[in-house]
Amino acid sequence: MDGMTLWPRSSAPWIVGRPARFSDAAEDFVNELTRQQPWRKARCEARLEALGESLGDPALGTEFPDARLEAWLDTCPESERAGARALLKEFEIYLREWDWLPPRL
């Protein structure tokens, strides 16, 4: 990821007894991202919260990301779409590298 040092772990550690949700992973991502790049917190947090509200805070699974992400991007102002798309790509990489998502088959 863009200048981020990741310390992969075996799984999302604090989710016990239920599937990990989008909001759980988004919060963890923002915390890790802004630990190293604090100036990004407000914008990243706002975009991921808006996306989570749009998606209904789904449980994470093999189908994430799906077509709903593209639909959400279409609702973003044109001037913010490239930044939102880059953040989503960074978030997806984070989800896979930190084992928030099951491996793709």
C-alpha cells in the first residue's frame, strides 16, 4: 500500500462469536492507516462511513467487494470519485492482507 507498513496477522483478532462486519474492518483500517498518516483520518473515515451506511454494514465474505461498491462510487461527486476509488482499492488490499476476508478461490 502507498507508504503504509502493514504488520499482517493471522486474523481479525477481536471479533468473537459473530462474523466480521464492514464497520469493524473499516474502523480497524482507519486506525492503522491514520497511525502512520494521521492527516488522512477525516476524509477516509467519512468516505467509509458513508459507504457502510449505503451497504447496510454487511458481514464480510468472499463476495466483498461487489457491484454495490461501483453503484456507491457513482453517487460520489465527480471531483471525489478518483480519491474514493483509490481508498476502496487500498481498503480491499488491507482486508485481504490482514485476513478480514476469506481467500479467493
